[in-house]
Amino acid sequence: MRVIEVQESYPREQMVDIRIPCPNFAYIISGVRRCGKSTLMGQLLLPRLESSIYVKFDTPRLYGFTIEQFRLLDNIIAEKKPEFLFFFR
């Protein structure tokens, strides 16, 4: 069971124009502090929840994430074969 907390927000007008043309590439969302990067990621993630793995690395439960835990994450990704990976920091 996956639990995701995405704060309620207003959908961006351009969301309908955002396409992920090739899921085999990494896309990076960058910007100044508090400009809405996490909100945008959450809005991109919601319609893809069933085919995605989501990890928010700044969650206090993940402080001190070790190499063994990265190996476990790698194994989960290999087993589940998700279409999308969303990593927040």
C-alpha cells in the first residue's frame, strides 16, 4: 500500500501542455526556493500513481538513508518495474 501526501493546490493552467515525451530519460525540475517545484511534481505524479514509485528524500524518516537502503530501493524498482520514478529532495 502506498500513501502519498500531496497538498491540495490549484492546477496550473499549463499542466495540460506538459508532456513526458520519453519515460526513458531523467527530467529535472529546478528553480529557486518555494517556487512550486514540489507542487508541480505532485501534480505530475497524481495521474501516474499506479505506474510510479515516489520517494521524498527530505522526509525525516529517511534521514541517514544508507547504501543498504539504496540497494533495497534498487531491488524494489527492479521487481516492480514502474513506468515512472519520482524522486523529491
